[in-house]
Amino acid sequence: MVVGEFIFAVLMLLVAILSAIAIPRELKKRNFFSLGFAGLSLVLFGWFSIATIISQFGNLMG
């Protein structure tokens, strides 16, 4: 397992968590541009972080 890639995946996961926190706040403010940006960030950063973590554990197993 490459430690740098795992740290990068964890940082991307933190960004995804912060984006998830921002979604209800921006929905309450009715700020739809930032709502879309937070939603897109949540999907993209969440997907790539989970895919990187799964890839790292797959490399560890085989």
C-alpha cells in the first residue's frame, strides 16, 4: 500500500464530508449555484476517494 495515495484518498473523503455538510446549509439559504457545486463535489470527491481506498486494499490483498 502506498501511504501517499491512501492519505490523498482520506483527504478527498474529508472534502466529500464537508460538501455533504454544505448541502443542507445551502438548501436552507436557497443558494442553488453553491448547492449544485456542493452536490457535484460530494459525488466526485466521494466516488474517487472510495475508489482509491478500494484500489489500495485490492493491491494489498493481491
